[in-house]
Amino acid sequence: MIKKQFIPFSELKNKRAIVVDSTHPNGFTLSHWRGAPTPDEIRDDTSAGIVLHALRTKLLDMELPYVTANHFDIDGFVGVWSLLNPELALENEELLRQMALIGDFRELDLNHPLAGEALKLVCWINAREREIFYKPFGADEMEEKEVVQCVKKFEYFLPRFKQVLKDPDWERGAWEDEVGDVLLGYRTLYHPNTKLTRHPEIGLIIIETPEPVHYYALFSRTVGFDIVLTCYSNNRYELEYKYTTWVDIASRPTLPRLPMEPLVTKLNALEQSNRTWTYDSVTETGPLLRLQGDGLKREDAYDNPTEREIYPSSIPVDVLKQTIVQHYTEAYQGIQPKFNWTWKEVKALGQ
């Protein structure tokens, strides 16, 4: 395989490249984005998984000399780095797959033998990204948008990752605080004070736990589910569609996202506080339904629940749970899970 070079996304106008975790008509696409023209024989849940699958399959288009992506995140970075370092990537394939799952879907499973090491690497990237650059979606507020700004992140992390991959403890000072937060939250999620109620027929899991925890801990209990209702003490609630329904995952069929507005209307009719229930569009990566959510920037909504204020509601927890379960049970009546929903189908169902 020829040695590859990372190029900015803008250069796709003049050069054909392998496009990771994004799409472009002048590229060979390795992406789990909904509707992306990724070859069926290498589909996977994450874009990094697709890349690693493609490296093993040795497709003809893999001989392109250039690699690019239109944004920086853990999944996309792992995919790009793997194409630039194919032999080392395949030697560490399962570790890199775990990184992509934790980074993109936030589904940490510490029963996996490599999850602990993957968590350190993910948290190292998170820490350096915040310290040197900006948080995910932070470019929304900048003059130069993510497609331009992300190049600097790739240029920083691509040459440094190999050393940290070989010895994560070399950068322990960067990752240990976040890893500690995740592990504390993980322990909370497995404590008797945390109660889980599963509704697989509508893809909903309800997590009742005293206080917000890191996403990697929170979503550790949500594997196989796509809607998460979190109920904290003092009637504090958040409902979220996971990123698993923004992309095309290959491991299982899913139900489509449905607009949150009808549910918000029901909750506002019940709400007796001076706050209003709000919702995000289903085209957001992880749409949230919560009290006073319209004040959140995208970077704050993407950040961990521990980093945002979650307001108390007047609705008792049993009433809220019953309302939400009944709403989605009725809304999904007659709709069967399937693979590869199109955005056109999702929007049509919403109407």
C-alpha cells in the first residue's frame, strides 16, 4: 500500500482522496454518516471501524495517496491516523475500535479487556483538544469554521499519537483527571442507588440516578438503546436521542428519530414551574429535550451533563416516565426497526 498524506478538506477540489467520517463527491468515502456511499462489504458501526475493515480488505480505491476529513473528533481521527499508519493500526485494531466506540457513541464497557487503555487515549485527546484548541462544536462561534480549523488539530495529534498509543502513561498528567471522573461515574451507574428501566420495543432506556455523571459513564449502560431518559434527584430530567440514530450503524436495526415537539407540548401542559420545556431538531447529532434547553450552545449540549445546569421540574418522576413511555409507544406504532434509514424517510415520518 502506498504511503498516504493528510490534506485539508478544501483541497478535494483539486485532488481525489479517501474521505473519512464525512462525504465529498471527489472522494472515496469511508464513513458511517447516514446515506454515505461507503461500500457495503466494509460497513461498520464507526467510521474508524470501516477504515480498519477496509485496510484488511485492501480495496482498489485504498491506493489513493491522500486522506482527509471535514471535522475533528475521536472516530474520524482514529480513521485518518489508521490510514497513515496501516501496519501499526492493524496491530492495535481492537484498541482503536474501542476508542472510536467510546469517543463517538460514548459507550464505555470496562468488561472489555482494552477499554481501560482506550479510555486513557480518548481522554488524552479530549484534554489536549480543550487545552490547546477548542471544545467540540466550539468552532460554531468562530470566524473560521470547523472544516478549516480542524486542520490544526490533525496536524497536532497525527505525529504525536503513536507515542501515546505505545505508552499512555507518558501523558498521564493530561488524561488522569477525566479518567477519574469517568470511573467515579461508572461506579455510580452500577450502584444500587441507580435504577434502570428498559423499553426495548421503543429503543428507550430510563436511568434514575442521584446526580449527573460523565457521558462515558452514563452511556455505559445504554448499549443497544437509542433514546435515553435520565432522571436525577429533585425532578431534574433530560431526554436524548443518541448519536447511534444520526449515523448508519451496521450491527443492529434501529427505529427512526421522531420530532420532539409533540412530546414537549404534552410536558409543557403538565409543567407548573416558571420554566419551559424545549427540544432540538432531530438532525442535531444528539438532540436534547429538557427544561430551558434553548439557552444551550451546541458545544454545551455536547459537553457532559456534569457541565450544565439541569433545572428541577414540577412534574413528578412517575408521571414524567409514564408520559414519555406512552408517547413513544403510540408514536412508534406501526414502525419497524430497520437498517439505513434515509433523512428523507425520517423527515417524512415526522410530518
